[in-house]
Amino acid sequence: MESMLNKLKSTVTKVTADMTSAVMGNPVTREFEVGRHIASGGPGMCWRIYNGTKKSTKQEVAVFVFDKKMVEKYQKFDKDQIIESLKRGVQQLTRLRHPRLLTVQHPLEESRDCLAFCTEPVFASLSNVLGQWDNLPSPVPTDIKDYKLYDVETKYGLLQISEGLSFLHSGVKMVHGNLCLENVILNKSGAWKIMGFDFSISSTNPSDAEPKYSCKEWEPNLPPLCLPNPEYLAPEYILSVSCDAASDMYSLGVVMHAVFNEGKPVFQVNKHDIFKSFSRQLDQLSRLSPTMLNKIPEEVREHVKMLLSVTPNVRPDADQMTKIPFFDDVGAVTLAYFDSLFQRDNLQKSQFYKNLPKVLPKLPKRVVVYRILPALTSEFVNPDMVPFVLPNVLLIAEECTKDEYVRLILPDLSPVFKQQEPVQILLIFLQKMDLLLTKTPPEDIKNSVLPMVYRALEAPSIQIQELCLNIIPTFANLIEYPSMKNALIPRIKSACLQTSSLAVRVNSLVCLGKILEYLDKWYVIDEILPFLQQIPSREPAVLMGVLGIYKCTFSHKKLGIPKEHLAAKSLPHLVSLSIDNNLNLNQFNSFMAVIKDMLTRMEAEHKTKLEQLHSMQEQQRSMNINTSQTNQSEETKRSPSPGNQIDDVFGGSSGSAGVNGKANGNSASAPQLNRMSLTLEEKQRLAKEQEQAAKLRNQPALAPQSIKPATPSTQAKDLTSCLLNNMTSLGSLSLTSPPRPGLIQGSTISAYPSTTPMGSMASNGYNPTMGFQTGGQGMRPPGPGLYGGMATTTSTPNFGALTHNQGSTNTPDMSALDSLFTSNKPKVSLNQMAPPKLTPGTTATPWLNQFGSAQPSQTAPMQGAPLAMGGVTSGFGMQANPFFSPQNFSQPTAAPIMNAGGGLRHSSSVNNDLKDLFG
């Protein structure tokens, strides 16, 4: 890679050095920039041809440079002869002006090292094209090496040379004197131009009808650059030292032979013995063999043979050669007409441009691109001719590559894109819009092509609007979304609403329908669909266009119409259009098919939505019920009612009696939930509750722990305090009342001591010997918890029958009741409050013996009676209170009390406590 770069660098350096050394100090460099070496030409191929540009105008030129180093080998006289000959030829060329002669842009300038002058842009000399590469850069340029002449180029080139000779012979009365391949130059467009007037001979009597030319005798000792090319000279020039216009025609015949024979002349001349060679050549020409001309086309072979005739009078002149049938080729005529366009008026030009598309396909691409295209684009300055020239230019663009189009055509088309008059320009561009969008770069599409389309939509011509609307969908994918939304769509809508043409309105709707896929869904819903309701026209074609847009929007996967829009706007609009009287049966069926599809989809979508909502509501209701039941059961387990706590502590069972004699053995059923429709806020709250319940259920199970006496709740402490206060009140009664027998174990005591006098028992009608029903009375307001764990029992107080158990020797364990004391009381256990053990047969206290006799009429024992509060069986009424009948106090069998595990056992702790309290 490095070696390649070094080689390239050395080559560039060498070429730059050669060019710099060649023109250094020449005045030409003051006005022109000299480029690379591209070709060679002129007498003896001595002129090097460089491309260049004019500094002031950037106009492209060709710079011909003769390096004086080429003649350093000659003597000063010969050197001066060569320089003078070259200068004379350039000066003569500068004075002559004709389309068939090379045009000089800047006259000859001489410096110490070189001669230089500037001409029109040049491709190469005809000698270079035919394989003579003398004085060319190394390596030979590829475009010259691969250049092949087409037949039309050859024909028209020879015609151009003939026309140039005709100008010299007839117009200037001059003989060129050295017409050969190296003196024919191909310019940038491919035209053949004559140069090399170093040995030209002017007529001595230009005013006379018959010109006379005097030529110099051949001097073999002069340098070759001081002599014409002998292989192209007529025999009489050497042998008889005479020349005229026919001598140039002989040179034309040799040129034609060389063109068709790869650059080889008719004869090879020995320059050292020129006279002998021409004598032999003269004999061969007198009997010219047909095989020598077999490569020349048959239609011109006879004319070439005449041009090579030994007799000058037989040779046709230049005017006659321009009119031979060989040059009547359609391509040659077309090229010739382009060269003469400046002489034609607009009418003649328009007729020619109309017929040109028929000829262009028959011409080679190189000829069309480099010869015809420049002539066509030069007409863009004439607005009246643009509609005639533009179709041909676009036809040529179709055959060009994208690079050629951008480089050779687009720069000339860009100004035409902005022309609004005549309107045919827009029409032509719209017809070839696919070509423009295919080969024009995106940036130029945005800056040049799209603005032209926008102007076409606003054009007054209905034909242009229709065509524009038809071609817009073909390049809609190339338009940026902001440009389409802000520039294109508004103009299409405006054209649809403002036009009076039905075709434009229908094409607008069709265009919108085709470009819907490039638009955003909500833009279509918010802008396009409401626009359809603004169209006042009710022609069937317009209605079907509206239906088509609805159908495309509805069925397109990217777009679609929401069911809310369908129900509120789309369907009402379509239904109103469907019953228009202008529609036929098929059109009505089309409307109904779309309406049914919309209804079906809307029904399916909304039904699915409602089913999902119903399923969600049912699921949420079910979860709400389960959660409520779970929360209620958990609250019941975690927070038992105070009444149930008291019943558990004091051994309440199914045998307990309820207050006011009402049975409460079965608890009330839980209230049923009110199943109602849930609002969104209730659903959200339910979801949060379900989430919390799920978290609680997912918590790990609690590990079993040892059972410890629970700290009494505030309610239990309050109940115990009330119990102790009541016991104190009972003690105070014993101090003020007559002596009464001790409490019989298992007797019923009222929770609230009565203040009724003893004597009121008879007056109230209570018979102590009769049984009555008692009900348990608690310390809390009546409610479901109060009666839930109790059952109604009946008992008949028979205190006398229980006195035989008062001498029991069992010591009761009352430690289970220690937890009932409040924290502000002294922690004294009930066991410590119990009296000392009694021996059998003794009474607890002396005052209790006075109640020794029992009443045999009481038959129901009090053992196992339920305890209401503090282990004391609750009673109601005066007979339930033992203090109203002190004679009934006797010692019964021990009543069951609550143990630490929650079960019942017999204990006389309450009687013992009372004995201790009452002394």
C-alpha cells in the first residue's frame, strides 16, 4: 500500500513539475488556471493540451503548450524556423472564426520556455483517438485509450471537415496545406475542428473568382516541424510544386481512408527520398486497387477514390462533398441541425424539437449526452422553448446513470423547476415525476421537486391538478411527515373543497385514500375524517370516495377507528350518506357492507369489554365476601366479647341462665353482607384489603409457646374490683344485722345486695319453701355476648338440706383467681384468705351453728349451680339472696369452680372468703 502511494505521489509530482516548468512565466497563467495534461495535437503532435479554467469567470478552456525544450537539439536557425512556423499557424487560427475551426479563447503567448494559447474545451486530437499517443501523459488517459468512434460520429466528423474546407476555399480563399489527423481536434462535445494553419496558403487574388495559390518547393533539409506531413500531401505539391483547393481535397481523401483504417494513410512515404516515393505513389494511384479501399463504407468508397485521383480536376470540391448521400444519415443531419440552431427561429426550432424524440433512440449515448444534451440545455434560457426542449432532456435523462444525471442534467434542471410559466412545464415534470424521484437526490427533492408539486396543486389548470393528484401517491413515501402534514395534505383538502371540477374532487379523495398509510392514526381521525363531513358535494363518485377513505381507515392495521368514534361520528355520517337518492343499488350495498362491518366490530369490542368488566365485578364481589367473612372470623377469634371472657373465666357453660329468664344457648348468626354494585373507589379499597389479607395469610404460623396467665384486661380488673367492693358491702351488713348462719356452699347470692328489711319477705308474698326460677345477671350491658354462653336453669333453694357438707375437710385451691386482682391492689392470694382447716363435726364459726336445722321441704340440691360472678351463683329476688333468710344458711357440698385450664372443679373458696370476711 505504501509503495502504491509513493508511486502515485511521484507521478503526480512529475506531472505537476512538467506542467509547472512548461508554463512557468507564461502570461497565459495570469488569467487561466492550468490543469492536467489530457492530449496532444498539432503539427508533429508537438502541442501538449491541458485542461484549464479562466480565473475570472471559471469558464472551462483548453491550454495548448509548446515546450521549447523539444527543439533544443536543432540549430538556432532551425529552432527559429520551427518557432516561427508554429506561431504563424496559431496566429492564422486566431484570425479565423468558424464553427468548423477550433475556436481560440486567448491568443498565443510566448515566454522564454514555451508558447501557449487557450481554446475552447478539447477532448483530444483525431490522431490520439485513432491510436497515435505521441506526446501524451504516461499512462495514457483511459478515456482516450478506450475511445471508439461511432459511425454517426465518423460521418458527421468528415462532414464537418468538409464544411470547414468549404469555408476556407470559398469564404477565405485559402488552402490549408497540411490537413491531417493531428490537425483535426475533437472538442468536449465531440465536434471535429480544424487547426494547424502553419502551412496555409492564401490566394494571391482574393477578389477574383478564380483564386491562385503559390506554394513553396519541398526542402528535405528542413526540420520535420517546418514541413507539412508528406503522407497527406497531394502528389502535385511535391512533384510539380503546385497546389490549389483540390490539394486539400486529396488530403481529405487520405484522412477518410485513415479514419476507416485505424489511422493508417494510403501510402507510407520515405521521407529521406520523398521524390522517389511520390513517383511510385503516383503510379499506384493511377491504378488504385479496390482492395486498398475495402474498409471504407461502400456508399462513400467511390467518392474517396475520386478524392485520391491523380488528376486534380477529377476531385470533387468541398461543397460537393458536403452534399453526397453518405452524409445524409439521420444522425449526421440531426447533429448538423443542432450546429445551425442559432440561425433558426422559434417556429423552426419547435418543429425540430417535436420530432427529436424519434431520433434520439437511434443515436449513440455518448453522442446524445455530449453533443445533443448541451445544445438542448442551452435553450432553457428561452422560456418559450422550454416546453419543447424539456421532454427531450428528460428522455435523455432516462438513459443516463444517476451520476451522469446529477452531474450533467440536474444543474440545468434546477432553475426550470422554479418556472411557473408556461404551465406546460409543470405538466411535463409531473408526467416524468417517477424519473425525477428515482434519480434526484433526496435533498434536491425536498428543495426543488416538492415545491413544484405544491405549486401544481394550486395551479389554475384542472389538467395539472388532476395529474398532480394522480402522481402524488407514487412518491408519498419519499415525503417527510412534517412536510406531508403541514404542506401537502392542506393543499389536497383545499383543492377538494374549492374546486368546481368533479374530477379534481374525486381525485383528491382517491389521493387521500392512497396516502393514508403514511399518516398517523390520530391525525387521520382528527383531521381527515372530520374533513369528509365538510364536503358539500353529493355526487355518487364523491360519496364513494368518502366511503373508500372510511373503509381504508377502518380496515387498515396501522390505523383503525375507535368504537367511540364509530358510534358518535363515523356511523351516523355513513348512514346519512347511504340513503342518498343519487346512489344506485350496488353503491348502496357497498355502503351497507361497510356499515355492517363497523357495527359488527363495535358490537364485538364493546361486548368483550362488558364481559370483562362483569367478570371483574363478580370476582371482586366474591373476594370481598370472602375477605369480609375472614376478617369477621379473625376479629371474633382475636377479640372476644367481654361477656364471653367473663364466662370463660368464671366457668360459664350451657347450663347458665340468661338475664330476665331468656334463653341464649345459641349465638346469633353473623349478619349477611349487603350485596350491592361496587363503585370504583370501593373496588380500590377492596383490592387494598384483599392485598392486606393475603399478606396476613402468607405470614408464617406462630410457634407454640408455654401458656402463661394472661394479664387481666381492663374489663376483668373492673369486674374483680366490683366483686370485692360488693363483698365489702356484704361484710358491712353483717356488722349491723342480727347474727346469721354462715353461707352455704353453692348458694346463690345477688350481685347487688338488697336493702329490703327481712320482714318484708312475708309481706311481699315470697314463700321461702317454694322453688322459683333464677336468672344470671352480669356486670355489662345486655347484648348478644351476655346471653351467648348461658342456658336457663331452675333451682329450688333448700339451705337446710346442705348443712351436712359444711364440715368437709377439702382445702380449696383458689390460685386461679389471683389474676382477677387489679395491679393497684395488694397481691394476696385467695388461699391465704381461706380459714384454717376444720375437723369433721365442727362448724366454721359459732354464729353459724344457730342455723343448724335445715328445711326438709327443699328437695333440689344446689350442687353444680352455675357461677355468675366471682364463683357465686347469681340469683334474682329476695329468695335468691340468703341474707333475707338467715336460717337457710347451711354448708352444702362444694360447688365446681374454674381451674387454670378453663375447666370446672368443686371448690368452697367463695364460702371460705365470705366466712373470713364476715368473721
